[in-house]
Amino acid sequence: MHFLQKNRDYLKWNKWFCLLFPIVLAGYSEIANAAKIKVVTENSPPLQEMEGDRVGGVATKLVEAVLKKSGMSYEIKMYPWARAFSMLQEPNVLIYSMARTKTRESQFKWVGELLPVRYYLFRLKSRPEIAPKTIEEAKRYRIGVLRQDIVHQYLKREEFPLLDEVAKIELNFAKLFNNRVELVPYSDRLIINFDCINLNIDCEKLEPALLLEDISFGLYLAFSKKTDDAVVKKVRDAYDALKADGTYERIMSSVINQGK
């Protein structure tokens, strides 16, 4: 009798499980489908830039392809980096292109890499005397930084004493050319060349002074921590599918190949 009762209980539980499991799955899928993604970024050609009244750029093309593949509803807007970054306190916020570092690893829900990038401290070629060989030596110089970007956060952790904060990258260049700062941190030559063209600055007057090895990571798409896992999985699966079928390579090849 004990065996029969136990067997009946199992059959009863199994019956309810079979009835409820599809409902749970449907609810999980409904959460993902109902969410509207707020996509935020900063102006950083050629990855993302304004094209008329809309956000364009090669990274934006990939982000749009991923979100369309996922079937998610979305809206992309451009802000100064500090403001875009602050929006990650909300659910259903996707940011790009953000450096993936050890300190950020647990703070966000990562989707996929857009571009591998190296970061340097740049100087004017006319200032060869500014020649730091180590991070400690670089602390002697006044450095222009974009407020709350990855390099700013890194330099603060390393206790750099002479940081000059700005809200837009073009202000850093202006200060560098006017000798108000001595070094400007930025990603490798590929990206800085596009910014120089966009801002009408002569890149030939610039050169890398020091590689920042500790923060030379990839630029990623990432969701805010409060975003539902069902939403993240749906977008991540779409990214993986476009990586597998060659769409990622077709869209990003212009910047990946130039950077080699």
C-alpha cells in the first residue's frame, strides 16, 4: 500500500508538472517579448555616430541586426557617456560599446564582443619630452579624461593625481592641442583616426606614449544588471546566431581588418 500510494503521488505530481511547465515557459517567453529595450551609447565614430537625426555607425548596424534577429522592440539614443552609463541602474537598458573589464564583470549582463581594443596615453609629437615608460611615471603628467569612461575609472583606481575631467572627447583634444593637458587616453589608432577626421583634427600630430595594458580589453554590448534573464538570453542567442552565420564578420570587417 505504501508503494502504491507513493506511486500515485508521483503520477499526480508528474501530471501537474506536465500541465504547468508549458505555462511557465510561456510566461518566461512573454516577459522577453513584452520588454522594450532602451539602447544607449555615446558618440564614437566609426563605431557609433549621428547620421542625420538617427544613430548610425558600424557598431550600431550590428546592434540593430542583433535586436531585429531577437525580435525585441528597441529604441537607440545617444548621450554623453556618463549619462548613458548612469541609465544602467534601470532594467532593460542595453549599452554599447563598453569595455569589459574585471571590475565591471559582475556589474552587468554581457551579450557579446563588438571589437577588441587597446588603450594608450597619447601625446603631441611636438612634446617628445613627455615619455612615461610606466604607469607610475605617467602620474607626473596632467591627463585629460572623459568622465566615467573605462580609462577614467582605471586612472582613478590607480590614484592618478592630475586628472582633468570633460564630458565630451573633443574637449580633450582641444585641451591637448592648447597644452592644457599633456596626455589624452584613448583607444588605438583606428578609432582615434576616425575621431580626428570627424572633429577636423590632424592625427599626424599625435602619437601613443604608453600602452595601458591592464585595460586593453574588448568593447561589448551589455545589459543592465536589473534586466530579466529571459531578455538577455534572447538577445545573446541572436548575437551568437549572427556570429555563426557570418553576419558579424560582414558588418564589422571594415574596422576589424583596419585595426590589424
